[in-house]
Amino acid sequence: MKFAYVRSELRPHSCLDDNFFLSLMTLILNLSLYQMPQKIRELKAQLAQAGFEHRNGKGSHTVWSHPLLSQPIVLAGKDGSDAKFYQEKLVRSAISIAKGKY
């Protein structure tokens, strides 16, 4: 039998079963594995460090090119904005191709 903390004392509580605690622990683990998205400025710094050259596009777009890549990488967003997951994935794969690891 599970106990619940009610009004400064422990009392048996019937709604707290093993499934509740299992789902609570799963939620806590999933939240601890969650990674905050990178900022656009961090992606730009990674591209610059990997040898990419940039030129400005329209608005908040920047176009990054590398001699080993046939197509440029376009990043949209202000420097302080959170990067989208597809942008992080695109930058990771472009850097791995540029470094010859792909």
C-alpha cells in the first residue's frame, strides 16, 4: 500500500499505485534527457570554425558555402533565436561532410 503526505501526516492513499510512480519516473527521465536547442549564433560559429564562408542573404538569412559541398547551407533566424532541430541536423551533417567524416 502506498502512502500520501496529507496535512502533515502520512495516510494510506488508494490512487497512488505502481503505474503512477512508473509514469512519474519516466517523465522525470525524459525531462532530464531533453537538450535545449542551440542558438543560431552557435551554429554560425561552428560553421565558421569548420571553414565555411558566409554571405548575407535577404533579411535574417545567411548563406554558408564550402568548397567540398555542392550546395550552400542557408540559415534563417536572428543570432539570438533558438535553432530549429532541422537546422542543427543540417549543420552537423554539413560539417561532417566538410571534415571528410561522412
